[in-house]
Amino acid sequence: MSTTGRRRLDKVALRLREQGGGEQRTTNLELFFDLVYVFAVTQLSHLLLHDLTWTGAAKTGFLLLVVWWAWINTTWMVNWFDPDWVGVRMVLMFCMLASLGMAIAIPDAFGDRALLFAGSYVALQLTRDLFCLVSMRRGNSGRETFIRVTAWAAIAAVPWIVGALLDGEARTLVWIFALTLDYLGPAVRYWLPGRGAFDMQEWSIEGGHFAERFQLFIIIALGESIVATGATASELTIDGSRAAAVIVAFIGSAALWWLYFDEVAVRSQRMLQGHEQRGRLGRDAFTYLHIPIVAGIIVAAVGDDLLIGHPREVLSTAARLCIVGGPVLYLLGQLGFRYAMIANVTRKRVAATVAIVVWGIAAQSLSVLALAGGIVAILVVLLVSETRNRLREDLKLT
């Protein structure tokens, strides 16, 4: 490509913020891209639902980490590059297709579709990163970053493909090594021999857009709870106990939404926009610490399915762990996120988390409807208390 062509590429591909523009908003293409991850989240929840064992939970958790890494790295990329430019648009379409291949393979990713899963993931990672690299001319501050990012993706690609060609425990071990490489990269700032690590000051992001993308993924995950509630109920007879289960499941999903969007989402977005090291905060608080939040929602969705299917029964330990563990994991993720943002935790959420665990132990002999109802009551008390305090603070400010 000529020097003139590469300069033009930089000018049209990079986000307007690089040219001194205003706040970015999520585009229709990004929303379209997210549709594949609606399907992926559904595949993950169904995988766990049909294999309520520690092995099934471990497999689901592992695959969630891979799916999340594909989504989050693409989110970083679109924060820097303008999706209205045709080149970025084509790359996003390819990433969407590769993500679809991953999602299709999820139920048998550790079996006959291992190569489809790993191959789709590797193709997505390398294509996206190579595009970012060639889009930046020499001298651009971001080029050195993408040299490192692409190198790490290429190194990790080898054990991903090798693992897909192996069987059983050998595949699992090699894939764990590959995923560790992927997650280790940002933590060590993509260090390379002879080049060192990049400066986090160079890893700037547009905070409003970045936070909004995470909010939309939370909506995707919460959507699975609604789908699980509606789809399961539609296939069964609606008697009094099942109607109560539907109401409890819905209020639980609404409570999870409220606990994130009433305070966490607004404050974190405002803080990220005004932070001096937005790249570091985006890595630590958003990229890593949103994982337990999303995982908690998916586990809660499985719990909703079990609740509506068997409201009067005393379920197995594994099923009760889903019903209790989903909200607990969700709240723990938010506590970690809050601490990364402001080095502080809220005692009310700590107390609510402990209360859910205690109730889960005390209610072992009760029906799943009673168990879930108690947990939802704790969540509602928490959100009412927090909302009341926030409204009081707003009144003081006015």
C-alpha cells in the first residue's frame, strides 16, 4: 500500500476521538454483531443445564471465558476503529461469522467439533488483530501495541489448533495453556523479548462507548434469563405454583438488572470517562472483572429454568447451587468491579451476599420455589435500600 493510501486508511478508519471528535455511541453494526453472542450465551446456559456436574460447570466456565475473550477483544478494536468505514465493517462481519462458528460448536466443543470451535476462535483473533496492525502506518503510536497483540495471538493460536487435534485430557490441558496465554497478554501488557511491554498511557479508550458496550452485554446475558423463564413455562401446565415460580424468576431477573443499571452502570461510565488511565481501568475493571458478573447471570438463568420446571420439588445439591450460586457470583463480581473502580466495597452488598449463602444453607429441605423466593426477597431488600439512599443523595444535591 502506498504512503498516501495508508495515511488515508488511518484517517477514515480511526475513531473520531483520535481526530478530536466527540463522544462515541454504539452503532447498529455493533448491535448486529452482538446478536451472535445472544445465541452463544443461550448455548452456554443449555450446556450447563444439561450437565449439572462439576465437570459440566468447568467446561461451561472454560467456554464462557473463550467466548468472552472473542467479544471483549473485538469491543476494544471497535472502540479504536470506526465501524462506518467499509474495511472495519467487513472485518466485523467476518468476526461475526467466526463467532457463529464458535457458538454452533459449543455443545460438542470438547468432542467432535473441537476443531470448528478452536479454528473459528483463532481465525477471529488473528484476522481482527492483523487488520488493526496493517491499518496503522509506521510512526503511529498504536502500531507498536498491535505488533505485540498480534504476536501474542499468533503464539496462542498454536496450542489452540494443536489441542483441537488431540483427544480427552490432553486436549483440555493444551487448551487451558492456550487460554492462559490469551488472558495473560493484557496483564503483562503484551510483553515481547526485545520490545518490552507497552505503556498503558498509549492504551486510551473512549470511556462512554466502552462502558456502554459492557452494559449491552449485560442486557444480552439477562435476556437469557427472560428466555429461559418464558420458554420453559410455555411448554408446561401453568398451575398456581408454576405461576408463582414465573413471577419469582422475573422479579429476580429485574432485580439483577436494577442492581447493575440503577447505580453501577451510570457511575462506572462517568468515572471511566473522567479517569486519567482509562486503558488500565478498562482492562482491570471491565475486561477481567465483568466475567463473574456475566457468569452469575448465566448460572441464574439455569436456576430460573430449574425453578419453573420443578417449583414444588426439593432439588439436588447441584440444582440448588445454581439457584444460590448465580446471584452470589453476580454480587461478588460487582463487589470486585467496584473495588477496582474506587478501591471500596459496599457493606450492603457484602451483607446481601452473605445472607443469600446463609439462606441457601438453611433452606436445603425446602422446595425450590421457597429457596428462590427467599433469595429474590434479599435482592429486592438490597435494591430498595440502595435506591432509597441514592434518591436521598440526589435530593441533597438539588
